[in-house]
Amino acid sequence: MHFMILILAFLVAVVVWGFFHANPRGVNRVRLVLSNVVILALALAAAAVVASLLYGDALTVKSGEKGMATYLALMAGGTVFLIVVAVGGLLRNLLLFPISARAPDTADSAHSE
């Protein structure tokens, strides 16, 4: 059980790092920060809702298994967080800030000459 929590923590760290590492360049920084905050807040809210629902449901089935209910809630909430952040990052980069609407990056144009 502890190893699975460690794997989940590693995956969360990698996904959050990738989310910020893939920030589009050449876009309005205020809109980018706002979209990042909204995506992360939505991911946290969705994870909290799923985790609390699953925790409550697990406790009604087996009232003496608080440890297992907590573990299931953490894993389900973490998985929902990962999915929302990954999908939110893709939507941010493909729909909200499409490549066609971005300003040319000066660092990229310097390397192409």
C-alpha cells in the first residue's frame, strides 16, 4: 500500500512538472496564469469530491476499515487529479492558446537562423 502511494506521489509530481513545463510561449501571461490556476483548482476540487464520495461509500460498506477507505480515497482522488491536470493542459495548449494564435518566440527564431 505504501509503495502505491509513493508511485502516485511520483506521478503527481511528474504530471504537475510537465503541466508547467509545457506552458505555451508567446501568449498573454495573465491569461496563462489564470488558466493554470483554474485548471489546478478544478483538478483539486474534482479530486476532493471523488475522494470524499469514495471514502464515505467505503465506510458504509465496511465501517471498521478506515485505513483501506482512506487508501482508496487517496488513490481515486489522485487519479482524478492526474487526469484533470493532463486533459486541462492539453486543452490549454490546443484550444485556449493554439499555435496559430501565439506570438513568434524570439528564442526559437534565433536558433533557426
